[in-house]
Amino acid sequence: MSLHRDWDIATEESMRLVTPPARLSAKQKAAVIVRLLLTQNVSPGIERLSPHLQAELARTMATLGPISRATLAQVVQEFTTQLDAMALTAPNGLSAALALLEPHISPQTRDGLRAEAEASDLADPWTRLGALESERLRPLLMSESAEVGAIMLSKLGVAKAAGLLAELPADRAEMIAHAMALTATVTPAMVDRIGDHLLGQVRAAPPSSFRASPVDRVGAILNAVSAGLRDTLLGGLETRDAQFANDVRRAIFTFQHIPKRVEPADVPKILRRVDAAIVTRAIAAGMESAKITVEFLLENMSKRLAEQIRGEAENMGKIRPDEGEAAMGAIVTAIRNMEEEGELRLIPVED
């Protein structure tokens, strides 16, 4: 009995020695969660905060001192409870809301909201620049010095910087990459001034009335016209502006380009998007004008289906040119729609 009594007394004493959870402010709790994530090598996304908030987080973390197990458990439980109760997060600021809505609003509304966001958002210039689409940032990498371009890529984040660098001409990309070696001694104040300068350059750029580039707009139009008219117009463009004509040729995607630009594994799901009768008509028309494309499509569908379509196409006889081009155009349109929806990726022209 004495042994049991001594054990009960020791247990009561140890329970009294357990430190109760500390009372922390909301900022201190956030700092505890950040510290916990960092110990697990998980990035909490601190780089997306403004410099002011980053500094405030660091100062708060410096005042935490030792955190007991009870305090940590209470903070984590409160944090996870809030996460479980969260069903949806709203965009943080007008710039983030505009990035979410931009594909669904008119260019006029987009430009008005963009100017309003740039004037009202309190984030630092690099946060604003990081929220912009690559099409607005790429011209800065071509017009500014290589050193400024290197600082810009360093501040935008790895994924965005890699995408921008990959889209630059090889010599310009190499020059900017080499300029990274010259940025080690750049002061934070200078980086902020460069950010303000680049943001001012973006604001000064005239607004565009069109979402697509001139090359893409002409290419999309020429995709939809007959082959004869397309060749005639391209010939005329060649005499007026050879470089523009060459870029348009690269943007054009027709039935004949399918074997070079479409992955074989994507053929079945492409054909499922097009009416079977139209597919058969396109195959029948292509047996004379696009034999390579026809064989590519037939080889990459089931053997039974390929034999059925080939037989039906051969029995159709000669197809009127306008009907054949319309059928082949329907398959091209399906491919373009699937590309825009992210269901497939066309092989780049360079590859």
C-alpha cells in the first residue's frame, strides 16, 4: 500500500510541475507556427509578405523565448481548428482579384481595374510586379540593362523567373544569367528603387486593346481560311514584312501540322471531341491532300476503329473541297480548344 501511495503522490507532484500553456498574442502565435514549419523544412511563403511584415515577423519571433510543449500543442490545435473551419479564401487585394478574374472580363474593365490596383495596393513594388503576367514583364528584360534584368529575375521567384528566361533569345538570356554574378553587393535600398522604376515602366506602357499578340491574331484568322487563300496572304505578307510573315507561319496550325505538333497518345481523346461523321469526312478528304496526317490519325486509334473509318472514308468517294476543309478544320478547332483548356500540349515548333 505504501508503494501505491508514494506513486500517487509523485504523480500529483509531476502534474503540478507541468507548465501551463502561455498566453500569446495573435502575432506570437503566427510566429510559433512559422517557426514550427521551418523546423520541418516547410516553406510558409514568407517571401510573399511585404518587407514591413517580414521584419515584424522576425522581431516577434525574436521575443518568443522557449515554447513549452503545452503552449505549442495549444497553438497548433487552434491553428488546425481554424484551417478545418475554412471553406474558401478570397483574393488578397485588388491585384490578386484582378489576376483571378482577368480571363473573364473585358479588356476595358481589365485596364481600369489594373490602374486602380496599381494606385491603391499597399504592397511593395516587387509584390506588384510578381502579380503581373509574363507578357507585361518580358519587355522589361529586353529594354533594361542586364544587371537590372538579373535583379528582377532574382526577386520574382524561381518558377516565374525560369519561365521568363526560357522565352528570351538565347544571347539575351545568357547575358542576364551572367549578370547575376554582379548583383551580390546591391543594397536593399537600391533593389527597392529598381522595383519602383520597373513598376513605373509598366504603368507607362500603353494599354492593349487585344489579349492576343498580332502574330497570334493573324495566325488564328489564317487557320480558318482555305489553304489557297492562306498561301496567297502569306505570300503578300512575305513581301511586306518577312519577319512578321515568318512569325505568322510559326503560329499557324493546320490539319497538315497534326503529325508534327500532336502527341500520338492524344489522338483518341481529340477524335472523341469531334462528331464521328465529320472525322470520317476529314479522313476521306485528307486521303488525297494530307496523306501523312490521315495515316498518323489512323495509326494512333484502335485497329478496329481505324479499319472502320478507313472503309467508310474510301466508300465516300471524292469529297467537295469546301466540305473537306470544313471537316479538317473541325478537328483543328477541337485541338486548339483542348490546348486552351489545358487538356493537351502541342509540341513546340522548335522541337
